Amino acid sequence: MPDKPRLSRRDRRRQQTRAEILAAARELLLEVGPEELSLRQVARRADFSPAALYNYFASRDELVASLFGEAFERLDAYLRRVPASLSPDKRVVELALAYMDFARDNPMDLRCMLLSTSLDLPVSEKALGMGAAQLIGATFREGMDEGLFITDGPLSAAEMAYGLWALVQGMVSIVNIDLSEVSEEISADPRRVIEAFVGMLMPVPHASAESGAPVLSR
């Protein structure tokens, strides 16, 4: 694989400046919301003149789209770390855990992504944002084709993907809650919960004997 060409000092400085602008924009976006965000505010926060900001972003909408796009690209990088060689049932578990890792490591990006769902973004950004959902859905369909998931049960592959995504997003939303005082009633072990959920979507011969998870009846 050929080495990437080295960036010039000017290009490196431009990249760094762009990153600083996006960092300031991200902070403001979460403070005031996308509708109230302005380039003038971002320039003030990043210690730039408004005119200088236009050398990097032609409009507020372009800045917001870039902000969301970078967040989704970071999430995609986490998901792509999951080996494609894993069987679909194991892969969806690791994809779910990779999403949780992303949420833990990038809380501001996660908040921006959730906020973006209510906005009218360009088609390219919407497609990028749905990449994670499409990857999980495709993995469930692949598993169904291979007979790893129940094909004649109450849930389609798309509904399985929705259920897993909802479960993981719910766990992400409460991950920082201290459950020590109710540890006997509520146990926080995301991997075991996700594996049990996936196990319930598998026919009995394929269900994990180790987890002992119940299986959806046909």
C-alpha cells in the first residue's frame, strides 16, 4: 500500500485551523442549537474574524453539515474495526459494543449525531448518518440468509436491527448512572445483555449454550 503524500506545512496549518473551527462550532451547537448557530458566533468563539471563516466554510449550513459529517465518519471508523470475518451473530454483538465504545469516547459527537436527526441535512450527510443502521441491518439479513437467525418468527431482519439499535442506544443513555445502590436489582453488563438479546433471535440449535438465553418462539 503506497504511503500517503506528506502534507505541506501550509496544508497542515489549514487542517489544524479547520479542526479548531469545528471544535468551537461543536461547543456552540450544543449550547444554542443548530437554528441559532451563526458563523459570527463561531468566529468569536474560535478567535477568528468572520471574513476569515469564509475561507473554510462558505455558509453556516456547510459548517453544520461538516460538523455532523465528521461525527458520523468517526462512528463509521469504530464500526469498521469489527472484523468482517466474524459470523453475523457475533458481528452484530461487536458492532453494538463498538457503538457503545464510540459513545463513551466521543460524547459530544454522539450528542451532535442525535441532534442531526431532526435537521434537513444534505442527502450525502443523511446517507452517511444512516451508515451504521444499514451495516447492522445488512448483518442481520446476512445472518438470516445463513440460517443463523429465525426466519419464520415474529421479527424481520429490519426489526431485529431496530430492536438491537434501540437496546444499545438505551444503554448508552444510562451508562453513566451509578447503579451501585441497586446492583442486586439491576446489573450493568452490556455484553451479556446484548449477547442474550441476539441469542433470543436465533434458532435453538444455534443459540449460545453458554449464555443460556431464551429463544423467540416461532
